[in-house]
Amino acid sequence: MKSRIIILFGVFSLLVTIIIYVLFFYDVTISDRTSDWGAFGSYIGIGISVLSVTLIYITYNEQRHSNEIERFELHLKTMLGTFSELIEKKSASLDRHYQLLSVHFLVPFYDISNYDKQKTENVCSCYFSNIVNTDDSDCIQLFKYMTLLINEIKNKNSFKTLEKEERMIELSCIIPTQFRFLYFFWLTYNNDHPLLQYCYENRMFFFDNDDETILGDIIKLVCTGTINKKSSPVTIDADSIELEDYSKETFDQTYNRLFNDK
């Protein structure tokens, strides 16, 4: 948009130069003297010079933007390489956490239109705190590194919105499903709603066949609140709820047990 305005300014300057000349010398016949043509060239050269400087400035800015993107791509590639290595080292632990969490979402779809957003977040936080030990520094560092990666993309001012969306899609394709699944619960546990919404909007939390299970709707409710039903706020300390005896119960069973006395 800014480049277009600058180009229009350069073209406008050239046109104004020509129009002014025509208004004052429209009745003058074409001269056969070299000095007259030289004077005309000097005058028109003003407009052409403005246009040339404008184009040079735009070219410089485009080149600078291109170089900045290239440097960032290299930086991002390095971060992704390091991140992939870290995930590989913790793959056994991540897979174990993923299996324990996914048990609660294996049932077919059921209606959650009467679920409260805050209560749903509380259940997700309970699952996370009871399955992923918050003292597991290696896993927590991975989640923080993932946040750093996303914020690098999100806060890159020189990136256009479409460029940011493309990088987020690339990231979601590279990061294993198990880790993205756990990352959703970690963000929920930490009440990072802005990042939850940003990740959801950029398809970070779209998993294989999640539209066939309760997980897709749970994620949508937590990230956007679009299935939210107004109710009195309920505060629960996620760390204080023990789930050892309920490790295989479904999400609706946990929800009803905690909030509906069922």
C-alpha cells in the first residue's frame, strides 16, 4: 500500500510538470532550435527525476524487505532444526503424555452446547496438571520454545498477514500432532487466551479427524468461546483435583462429575 502511494506521487509529479508546461506553452509551435529543446528537456527532467528517485526508493525498500525476510527465514530454519531435535529427544515422554490425554477424547461426537467455556478450560487444565508433571522441566521448556517460535512469527512487523499465515501453516505441518495436542493443553493450563486464539485461527490445533470426535468442539470452545453459555464464574484449582481414579473417563464424564454432581 505504501509503495503504491509513493509510485502515484512520482507519476503525479511528472504529470503536473507536463500539464503546467502545456498550460503556458500550448500555442507555441514546435521549435527547430537545439537550445529550445535543451530547455524543454531540462524542465521535463525535473518530473522524470522525481519519478526516478521514487522508483529507486521503492526498489531499495523492496530489496531491504527481501533481505530481512531471507535473514529471518534462516533464523527460523535454525530454530526449527533445534526444536525438532529437542522433540525427538523427548519423543518417548511426549508420546506417553499424549496417549494418557487422548484417552479422554476417543468417544464419538456428543452435544456440548450447554458447556461453559471456563468450566471446560478447568477440565482441560485438570487433565494437563495430572498427566504432565509441571516439574518436568524438559517438557515445559519445549512448550516455552514453541511459544517463542510462534511469537517470532506473530510479532514480525515486516511480515504481511498472509506471510505470517503461511509460516504458521508450515510450522503446524512440521510439528508432530502429539506435541500440538499437548501444547493446546499447556496454553489452556496457563490461561494464555490470546495465543490460544491466534494458534486456532492459524490452524495450529486442527488435528486428523478431530471433526469426528469431541476434541474439535472442545478446542473451538476454549479458543473462541463460540459455544459459550453464560453462567456464574466457577474457579477451580486445577492442581488440587486428583484424577488418578478417573484416568479413563471421557470428557463429558469428567465435566459432569466436577460441575453437575453426576
